[in-house]
Amino acid sequence: LFLATLTYDTLRFEYEDFPETKEPVWILGRKYSVFTEKEEILLDVTSRLWFTYRKNFPAIGGTGPTSDTGWGCMLRCGQMIFAQALVCRHLGRDWRWVKGKRQMDNYFNVLNAFIDKKDSYYSIHQIAQMGVGEGKSIGQWYGPNTVAQVLKKLATFDTWSSLAVHIAMDNTVVMEEIRRLCQSGVPCAGAAACPAPEPDVLYNGCPEDVGLRERLTLWKPLVLLIPLRLGLTEINEAYIETLKHCFMMPQSLGVIGGKPNSAHYFIGYVGEELIYLDPHTTQPAVEPNDSGCLPDESFHCQHPPCRMSIAELDPSIAVGFFCNTEADFNDWCQQIKKLSLVRGALPMFELVERQPSHFSNPDVLNLTPDSSDADRLERFFDSEDEDFEILSL
């Protein structure tokens, strides 16, 4: 709690707040040493887009709430994990935000996709209203699976990012399904068929001088979200090593989850502690200033990141990965296969080439996400709907 009271304008580490440990610090696939790379760790954390509760934004749906304080924390975490995918897509994992430094247009294009107004691709307005189709009324708390399903639907309208979003259900990632999704309908008949958001950017965010063939590569960048339940009421210790490994992969987008009904965006770990960004701060909604620029400092967490013991994690989470190319996806598959060989680590999900025969047809599920099947999975994954009966033996 004491971390949250630090002033946001300090770009210096309060060094005693970060453990002096020989253990490496892992942030979204990057490894750091606390002793030699403190500044780099903080810069990496600060560069992530940080979405918190906001107040005084335009009413959702015209007459709904003008603040998401108290109910929007998982929606904000969904925005953060998705914003990280867009940063990787359009700016690259190595991109860094420096206070006061002029940022490139693509950065503002990414940020604008999340601004609190109804016409931003991934605004709180869009997420809350799209959630109504998933059976959530506006202002109702979401679990990790609901927010993942809603973001998948919203991504179809984001032609600039042109993402393939896959949500792996039943703890199973089916490689064939993902390849089919990422290779479907990517070539488009010349740039004219793809509306450009601005003259010098093509629909997929590539500058014009990139060869046409490269632009039309047969792979849509993949955002893979895997809703999981890692225990009944608390996380099963056997999953902890595997969870840590997820933060080591270069494809890592982190994890959304938290404590019961209090969501966080987990971006890494050190020792037995998870490192996270916390949406539970209410800031005023941001408007472009007179010159049309968007003041962006409040979208970057400029104090040391929060930490909590892995053992405190609510077992209901969603893990995210971003594979920009087919090679990235193949590499990810190899790493997941190697993970199954780590001693004392229980796999959190299964990786299979083809759909197991006991599954229902995926296309039927995709076409009817509001079916009773989806409701059943939602009840299974969402901690706010937990209704377990413990049977005595």
C-alpha cells in the first residue's frame, strides 16, 4: 500500500522498495539485474501503458456511468494487456517512453485506441457495451475470460492493427486452429482495398516503403489469450514455476487476474513475488489540449511497480502472448513443449496439433459465443461466479 503513496513524478527508484536480490527480475520476456539495471527496469515498467479508473468521461451509452471507479478494474487490465500487444505490433518491444520526449505518431495512434470515449476501438465505453452481449450489464464486474472474449470481438473493427485474436478454451491450445486463423484472408487486393488511417501509414501499420510482398505476408499478428483456473480457491503451488516461465518468454504479454474481485495486470516477477500495474487509482479523464495533443503522462506509472506474493494470486487468470510472425509462433510452441520437461512444474494448459475429438466443433462455438457452452465456461472461469460445493469423502 505504501508504494501507492509515492509521488508519480519521481522517475528515480526508491531503491529500498525493490528487493536487493541476486534473483533476476523478469519483465515481459526481458531479464534484468537489480544491481546493475535498476534504471532500465523502471524505464521498462514506466513505458507500459497504464490504464486506471477514470472519472468525468462522457457517459457510457449516453446515459450511463461517467466513471468506472469500483467496477472497471478488470476492464482496465484487459486494456493494458491489449495495449501491450498493440505496442509490440506497432512500436516494438524495445520501444521506451521518456517523459517530455516527442513520441512518434504510431504511439499516439495506439494510445488513442484506448481513450475514454465511445469511438475509440478499445475504450471503456466499447468494452462495457460489447460486454452486454456476453451477459454483463454496464457497471458489472468482469472476470478474465469475459474481458478476453469482449476484446476479441472489438479487435475485428481495428483494421489498422489487423490482429488475429485467439482465446484458447478448456485449457487447450490447438495449433492447427491458430494457423488457420492467422493465415486466413490476409492478402488484400492492393493497398486501395485497405483504408489507410493516414496517408503515410498503410492498414497494417507498415510504412509505404516496405515492399508489397512483405506487407501481404501470409500471417496475421497473433494475440493469444488463455483463460485458466489454477486451483479451486487458491493457486496450486505446482503451477507456480510454469507461471513464472510465461514471463520469461519473449512473446509474453503478461497476465490479467489478481485477488478476488480486485484485478491487476501482472508484467513480471522477481523471486516469489509478482510485479504488477494496479488500476485502482482514479484519475480525471484526459482531453486533447488546445493544440490537439493528448497529454499522456497519466498513462505511464512513474513510481516503482507494485509487488505481491505469487501465493496470493486468485486462481482465475488469463495469460497473454503476442506472436508477430509465424516464426514467433513456432518458437513459442517449442518453448511450451520444453516447459513440460521442467521438473516440479505442472503444465497450466495443453498444446496439441489438432482439435481433440471430444471437443465440440470450434466454428460452432465461434459463431455462437453467447451459447450455453460459453455461459458454462464463463461460470467456470470467473471468480465472481464461484459456486463450488466441497464434498466430504
